[in-house]
Amino acid sequence: MQMPDARSPLKIGTRGSPLALAQAFETRRRLMDAHGLSEDAFEIVIIKTTGDRVLDRPLKEIGGKGLFTKEIEEALTAGGIDIAVHSMKDMPVAQPAGLRLDCYLPREDVRDAFVSPQVARLTDLPRGAVVGSSSLRRRAQLAHRRPDLRLVEFRGNVQTRLKKLDEGVAMATFLAMAGLNRLGMAHVAQGAIEVAEMLPAVAQGAIGIERRAADARAELLLAGIHDPATGHRLAAERAYLAALDGSCDTPIAGLAVLEEGALYLRGEILRPDGSEAIGGEARGSIADAADLGTDLARRLLAQAPAGFFGWR
């Protein structure tokens, strides 16, 4: 089997935002270190997705979170790239035929970051303050905890959202601490919101690397950088999301952690307007990670009245 080199580089597909590129560069660095390869054994291929091009409408209006992955997965299937680097919180739970997602990098900080040029904490926001967010999960959680706030759509990459804050479009916003850390911009956050106060999105802080199922070279290379602990946690979280039929139309939060060799999973579902939230938890063995997630989802759904998500 030929290892990648300058004549036959491994093509790494990614979106073109600064954060996406930072994640692709981290993947390349880990592959170089794990296999003793040089930088010219890899080629970074930037792919513009529909989610990146259309910024003036909520994701649910243009097709959901899969719009950040569709074009990249098409390039992977067609052989234009060899592996694809994804933010796992953007990944739909269903994968195209012939593709495999079984490599995860060590998970970063899972918490949400509170970002505001005017106040230091969420509790300091005055009544009626405008808060910007494109995340239905964050908007529902905020509406549930602070129904006095005014929430507005706030799409774009990290730099775009910070510019909107500077322009006074909103008094505050929320970003992922993981993204700020990877960009060397942790100082932008006034602080991180603890998970006990605001449960994060499923798979937040995790990077996944996708490959063609039949590509033995990519499989061998990626096996050398896979983090099993992150894999176990995401197995529970993504099974939970799948059982809830999670999409950009459904405010869902969930987080699995490893505790003394077992998994502890917390979940929360909310009405889109934040008027009601239902939470729960589950504990079990690592071997039963997927079943743990599915069972928790079913228990939460059993407590949800008809029409809870607006469509159920």
C-alpha cells in the first residue's frame, strides 16, 4: 500500500472558514506526527458549501445542517478528496452510502462561550436586551431561562458574528469555546457557560474525519489518530440524536462523559419557543453506548406532549 507523499498526496477536504481550516491543519499535523510524514504528503482542498454561501436565512429554511457537508461528501464520494474534516455538531446522523465516519480527534471544551462587548455575564444582560444566535438550541434555551430577552438571527463564521456585535446588531452572542480555543481566540469570550446551566449541542467540540469505506489507505492512516474516548461519547450522543430525529428544526442538547469506565449521558429537549424543557439522564457501560442514547431519547419523547417540537 502506497503511503501519501508529494507525488500522491492525501487530499483533505474542508470548508474554507478560518475555523474549518484550523481543524484541517490539526488533522494534518496529527497524521504527520502519527506516521512520520512530511507536510507535502498532504493537500488541503477547500470546498464551498451551500451553508457557507447562503447567510441571509436560517438553516432550517434552506435545508438544515446537512448543507455544511453535502458538497464535501459529494467530492469524497467522487474521489476528488480522500478524507473530509467535519465539526461533528454540524453532521447529520445519516451518512451517504459508501462513506464511513469512524475517526474522531480528542474532544475540545464542550461549553458555550458567552460573548459580549458590553456585559460580563449572561445574568448581567438587562431586560429586553438583544441577543444574536443562529442556533435553535441556544435560542430555545435562552428563551426558556430568560424569556425577557429579544433573540435575533445571527449567522456567519466567528469573525462575522464578532463584527455584528461591534456594529451593535446585538448586545451578546454565544459561540463554542472549542472553536475559539482552536482559533487562539479564547480571550474573546467573557467566560464559558457551565454545562449545568446550558447543556451543549450534541457532539459540540468534536472533530470527525470521514473517508470512503473501501479506501484501505485512508482507513490505516486515520486509525493512527482516532481517539476512542471521544468515539464512545459520540456513539451515545449521536444515537440519542438519531432517535429524536434531530435536525435544525429541533432544539436538542446532549452530552456524554466518561466516569470511572462508564458513560453518563444527559439530555434536554425544548419547545422551539423555549416555553417548555424536558431533561433526563442515563448511565451505562461503554459497550452499550448507542443503546444508552436511544433509550434516553425514547424516555424524553415519552414525556413530550404532541406538537412539542412544532411538528410532532
